[in-house]
Amino acid sequence: GYKPSYGLISLDGVIPYCWSLDHAGVLATSVEDLELVVRQIAKLPSATPPGAAPRVALVNGCENKCDASVHDAFLATKTHIGRRGATFGTIAL
């Protein structure tokens, strides 16, 4: 699933279960499918210019504090987007 920044996806016609949690997201079985859907329904232009490699900030050590299955999915996703040209940096919280 993907929970975009508030306001990226229009809430017109959405009837929320709870107004304080009013937020639209996307569920899909792959990153590629998420990208296709979000590009079509997002209200804002892409923050990454066409052809520019995305930059991803990773929180120091966060992947070491999760279950093995989550850690494996994290590494697979990192590898997947890295192969598509993403660069990675780290941040501390």
C-alpha cells in the first residue's frame, strides 16, 4: 500500500469512516502498479523531473527494528528501486 502526502489524491466523492483520518491511499500488488495508478489520480505534478533519478532518504537503523519478513520486503524494495536508478541517503531521527 501507499499513503501519499495529504492532498496529493483528491478526496472529492470519498466518504471517510472518520473525518479526522480523512486520507486517500492506493493498494496494489507491485510498485509498478502503484506508480501507474498514482500518476493518473494525483492532483500534483511529479516532484521528480522526467528522466531524473529519485532520491530516497532512509532512517538510520530502522530496518533492524522490524520482523524478518518486513526486513526482507524492505531490502527487496530497496533493491528494486535501486535498479531503476534511485540513489539512497540516510537520516537520523
